[in-house]
Amino acid sequence: MIPLLFGHSTLVTAIGRGKSEHIRALREQRSGLQPCHFQGSNLPTYMGMVEGLEDVSFPSSLSRFHCRNNQLALLGLQQDGFESYIAKARRQYGSHRIGVLIGTSTAGILETELAYQQKDAVTGKLPASFVPRGRYTQDTFSVAHFVREYLQLTGPAAVISTACSSSAKVFATASRYIEAGLCEAVVVGGVDSLCLTTLHGFSALQLTAPGPCRPCDVNREGLTIGEAAAFIFLENASTNENQPETRLLGYGESSDAYHMSHPHPTGQGATLAMQASLASSALSISDIDYIHMHGTATVANDQTEDRAIASMFRAETPCSSTKGWTGHTLGAAGAVAVALGDLCLQYGFLPGCLNTNTIDPSFSSQVLLENQERPIRSIMNNFFGFGGNNCTLILGRR
């Protein structure tokens, strides 16, 4: 594939707003996870909530988009000078030559949950205002629609919803858009906000931990649901060859076709995605300095990923998961991990597995327990979603 430059990036998660707060939290090993109290829920688990999100206000011209998910998107777009960078890019490329590709899993489903809580007790009818606003809030495309209008872009736009790999796959799609000549650059990202559907749904599946998640721990008990927004501006690296910025070097996608939620026990789908990413980047296994794991802290997911990594890599290749800081942000997990990977490359930082006490002794890969700081040039990022929707991305600064 043609390497794509990270022209600019930004993110908002439970540990902070913007890149500087995130690298500080990573170094200080400060988690954003807290006991669950979302919308009055008393589930015996933790969550990764963005504080103050309810106070984010919309421009009057875009008020129809008002919902928690789009509030989260707006808050993300307002960090790190991202809006200003896009304004310059519009002048350089033209608004019609910049695409928008966003990953999400539940979008604005909280609006539906709230509408059903307010339905008429006698007639069962939902509030009159709910249905007309559905396309701007509940509809999965609403987040891309909002981002596109807020940034004043008119190029091709789409939303990808493939569970936990949603906002990883937008990078692969963006590469194909640019190579096909559909646009010159793409705003890619992921946005997923907390809602009762995911909190109670994962709890019903007995996949949520009673405390903060502990990726790769021998006594891991499950995941922690979080919310986040992350955005990256991708453009053709050949036009900015001398910029010492992070680049998307390769991607790989696969599907397990095994089970609607459980990963293939041998990790064969994960392995295929990793192999494909190396092939598209023209890198070898020895070129990868660090593997940013999907690492959800569930028993099956972490074990399967370890098997896949160990089947390909030498035992000394360090790997870890950052979900102990942010929680599992579902449809936003891909973009969040990529934005964090960008910071790791910039600062020469390898995060350990936060909250983890003892690495599972059955694991064969070299999982980091403590943070390390040393120069790294290439990172492999893994994302393995429900239904075996797998994606691996390789980033580098060369």
C-alpha cells in the first residue's frame, strides 16, 4: 500500500482530553476507570466515562445532531487544534476531496433508550420529537454526518460498524479510497459513547469485570466498557516525504467465520490479519518493535491473541494492552489505540498492562508489566471484534 501520513491527530477518553493529557496519564500510570454509575445503573462493574461530556454544547446550526455520541465527537474535534488543521487542509485539497470515515458500534442508541423510558404509559407512544431526530442521532451514519458538516467537508463519507474493529477498518478503507482516487485525504476516526445497551449487554454475557480490567493477568475477570473519540487526518505521504511524522504503513483484515461472539480458539483469523498487514507494509517480523494488543482482559480474547502472536513472533517482541487506562471503547477502540500508538512512537514509550499484577504464566508472548521508554520505529496494532472481524494496522516513523 501507499504509506499514509498522520497529518494531525487528537483523542478524548476517560483519562483526559487531548494528546498531552494522554501521554502524561500513560507515564503516571493513571487510569480513567471508575465504579459504574452511568444513568443510575448500579451494575457491579467499572466504566471509563468522559467527565463533563453532558456540558458540551452544539452550534445552533447543528443542534439537530445533539446526543451523547455526537457530543463526544464534538469534544474530540475541539482538541489539539484539529479543527484548524482541517481548515488549512480544505484550502489545500478542496472540501470535496477530503473524505470522512468513522467507526462506531452503537452510535446514538442512548437516545432510543431515553425515548423508551419516556414513552406514554397509556398509549405506549414514544415522544413526538424522537422519530424526526433519529437520522441525526440514533442512525449509525449520524456521527459521520455530523463530523462532515461540522468540519465543512463534502467528500465521500461512511460509517463502519464491525464491533471492536470498527475504527481500525476505517484506516484500511481510507487507504483504498485514496488509492482509488476518490479523495486526496481522509478524516478517519472512532466514536462510541456509553449507553445502557452495552453496559447491561456485556454484563448479561458475564464479560464485565467487577473491578478495573486487568489485561493478560492470570486472574483477569473480564473487560471494562469505556467511551472515547479519536480522529486522525490521513494524507498521501509522498507529498510530505520529509515530515518526521507517523505513517500508516500497512493493514490486514480477516474474518474468523467461526462464532458470533467467541474468537476462533487457535487464533487463525488473528494470525491472517497480522500476516496480511506485514505483507502490505513490506516489513518483516523483525521490523516490528512493539505489538499493541487488542487485550480486552477477557479470558478467551487474551488467550487467543497470545497464541496468535506467539505463532508468528519471536518471544522477545514486547506487547501489551492499554485498556487498563481507557477501558474497552468498542467501536472507538481502533482509532484510540492508533492515536495512543502515535504517541508511543513520538515519545519512545512502551506501556505496560495497567492494573495487571501477574502475567498469565500460560502465555508465550512477552507481555509488558511495567512501562518502558526507548526509541521504537514500528508498531503493530491488533483489533479483534465480535464475530471474528479482525484488523491489524502497522504504524511507523521512518
